[in-house]
Amino acid sequence: MEENGSKKDLRIKSHVYDGMVKSPNRGMLRATGMTDDDFAKPQVGVISTFAENTPCNIHLRDLAHLAKEGVRKQEAWPCEFNTVTVSDGIAMGTKGMGFSLPSRDIIADSMEIAVGGQNLDAFVAIGGCDKNMPGSIIAMANMDIPSIFVYGGTIAPGKDKDGNDIDLVSIFEAIGQWNNGDMTEEEVREIECNACPGPGACGGMYTANTMASAIEAMGMALPGSSSNPATTGDKLKDVFEAGEAVVGLIEKDIRPSDIITRKSMENAIVLTMALGGSTNAILHLLAIAHAADVDLTIEDFNDIQEKVPHLADLKPSGKYVFQDLYEVGGVPAVLKYLYDNGYIHGDCLTVTGKTIAENLEEAVDLKEGQDVIMPLDNPKRADGPLIVLKGNLAPEGAVVKVSGLDVRRHEGPAKVFDTEEAAIDATLAGDIVDGDVVVVRYVGPKGGPGMPEMLSLSSIISGKGVKVALITDGRFSGGSHGFVVGHIAPEAQVGGPIALLEMHDTIIIDQDTKEITMLVDDEELEKRREKLVLPPLESRGVLGKYAHMVSSAAKGAITDFYKRED
């Protein structure tokens, strides 16, 4: 093989040496359809999270075939395979919810195993539901070979009988309204039957759309691909082009370590704040930073939050769905607006081989007269809506999303529950009243295990119209809204202060001081700690492994934290 830096040389890696076979693998590869000419081509993985049990992922197999066509067009050899997914919306409120966050790390691990085990030269990952996105990027960072992420796209909005946009969260909230006597069973069914009209991920600024947008801002996805809806021609185009582009990354030897940097992570956080993204973004971006060996801590989010205004009027707290953003220019138009006003680092490299500033030269401006994205001189909120709180209840931190929230401070008595089911039962029974602070604990990364989301509970509370705060060492769906605080760390399962709370203790949550405090003195807390008996940690199966390995939510709930400590 010539060593002149030619295009062909860059494509030949582990499979062929000097044009001669040095291992028996060619014999097996011939059975997959490869011929003599193919052995000189790079082998590119095309990995989707296709599954038939959720609209988020049901169309991804077809998208994978398009990506393969793009790879072939650039004279590379595509190799398609699959990995797991868990649909948060379907698992919500069931035991299945405990498997959702662990699936992020299993997705990452399975991609790394398949790509590494087959000595692939590059890969394209195609994801649809919440954990697909960070799982894919974690794998890319760990493998550090040329790679691109493609989002399966947002779902189109459903319509209620009056023509208003509805989505998955509308169903959850309808159940609360039905329980409160404000909606009939027939009306709930009408919403259920029309909320999700076809393929694509949940349609508001929920976790899937949040993470897809953040990944584009990070530079690991092609421009516009995060906001192109699932059923559009633009989505088909960007999937095909991702297959083409990943071969270009091989030729240019551009790797995730060249793209995922401190500056590009800051770009992802800036866009997340401006769009009013999900609280889960903090968890996932910390995990991505860890995999990419980028120095990022939970405190860094507050530094950016104080500087970046919330601009997007998107659900769950706003009026519009993500498809509306696409129709006024999409994520590239928002990034261009932020870049032009000094919020985005323009010198960060992206998977196009160009910097983000160079990419944005080709982006359209936000459509005139639109009100999906508010102007910087009249934002939805002057600072970002994702805030990290600290105090004696969460010494390592907790996360609150305050978009659309008028209440800036809540002080009230704790109503403490050790399971979400118990809290739901109490809410439906009318035992939760205005002013309460509903506490759900022992549902953190270890305690859940798996850190389940509380969308069922938060939606029922919202639907019933009870004015309370809701706090947990678990998570909240991107669809949750109201005064809801998650990711309390340390969690109850490891003896965090939330485990010491008792019924009717006074709790203060203040978004201005970034405080979450229980009014219990240290002496009393020490007495309670002496009597504290923790439940046994799950010890079998995948959740048992997860419970023993997973880190604090304040570190991203990662399962290889020892890597940073070495």
C-alpha cells in the first residue's frame, strides 16, 4: 500500500495490507456480499435504533437504508445493524421506566462493541427516542473514529376536535383533568386517538428534540438535521447526505475528539437554554463531556444560564411544537441568530468539515413575522430556564426548569413518598393540596434503579390544577412543566439528605437564589441519620448491574466514572 496520503490509502485500514490477505476474514466477508473491489473500501457501520413499538423509531430502518445508499455513493462499504431502544412515553408510569436511562449506556456500549469488534472505519448512528441521541454520541466519543449522528425527526402535531395542536403530553394531562371532573372519558379518548398521528419523536421541546438540537449545535450532526421533521423530504435528504458525509470524515481524518470540545459543548448548552430544552439535557451533556474527556461540571450550566435568554415559545410551557420551528427556519436559523449576536463560538469544527460559522453562512434567517422564536430584546425570559439548585437538601445539585413559571419561590410542607405510585394515589385521592411540596425519593440512578421520570405524576398534578412544587431524586420528562425539581443529589439510596426528610418538614425552593433547602437543623438531621435504614440495593440482572455501577446524577449518571478517577 502506498503511503502518499491518497484517498485510497485513507480508506484502507484493518482489513487489507499491501493488497494481500493477512487474515481469514475475507472469506467470511465474501459471504456478506463483498467482492475483491470492496475489500479496498472503508467499512462504515450504519446503526439504527429501529423498533416497531414506538413512533419515535418505527421509520428508522427505512432511513438506515438511505444512509447506506449515501455511503455506497462515496465508494465505501456500508454495514447495517441495530441496537436497543426504550420508549419513554410508553414506559412512563410503569416498571419499564426504570430501564430507560440505563438504555442510554447500553446503546453506547453496544455500538462501541459492534463497531470495535468488527474493526469498522466509521459509523453513522440514527436515533429517534430520548436516550438514543446521547447514547450514540457517547459511543462516538469513546470510539473516536469518524462518525455522524442523524436524528429520525420530530413527529407532526396531532389535532383535537377544535383544531388545536396536541401531543403525547396532552394525553397525560387529560387524565388529570378527567380525574378532576373537568373532562369526560370520551374527550380523553378523542385526545388519545389523535395525539400521535405518525412517525417521529414527541413533538414539543422535550428531551428527544432537545438532544437532537444540542448535538447539531455541538457539530456532530449535519446542519438542519435536528429540526427536519420525520416525514419530510428534508429528512430523507439529510439521512442520505449523512452517509455521504461520514466517508468525507474518513478522508479528512476528522474524529469526534476534533469536534466535541469545551467550546462546542458550550454551544450545545447555549442553544438548549435559548430553546428552553429538557432538564435531561444537563444529565446527558455531562455524560457526553465525560466520554469526550471535556472538563464540564454541573456548575457550568448556571454560568451559561445567567447569560443566555430563553427565546423559544415551544411546548410544554409554550404555544408551538417543534415542527413550527422547522417552518420558520429551523435550528440553523436560531444558531445563526445567536451567532450573529455573540452567543455561539463560530470556530468549532463540525461534521461537514467546516466550522459552525462557515456552515451558518449558508443558513437562512428566521422567517419575518414569526413568533416561535422571540427577539433578544423581548425574550420569553431574560436568562435561561434550566437552573441548578443547591442547598442542604441537594448539596451536589438539583435541576429545575422554570420556563413559563410565574412562581419564583415556593415554601411549603413536605408530603413525602418513597414511590411515584404512592404519590399518584395521594394526588388522585385529594390528599395533595395547594402549597404542598410533593417529594418522591428512592427513585434516583441507584434507588430506582434507573432514575425513572415522573411525567405521569407531574401531568396529573397539572391536569388537576393543584398548585404545588414537586421534587425528586428521579427525573422529569421534557414534557413536564410547573415547579418541578429533579436530579436531587446525593440521592436517597446513598443516604443523601432527601432520605432524611419527614412529613411536614418545611422546604424552600428559590429560583433567584438557586436554593433548595429544608428547614431542619443539623442536630435533628444527625439524629435522623442515626436511625436511617436504607432499602437493599437491586442486585440482579441489568438493573442490578446498573445500580452498582452508576454515578451520581450530578456527574451525569454515568457507568464508567472510574475512568475519570484513574
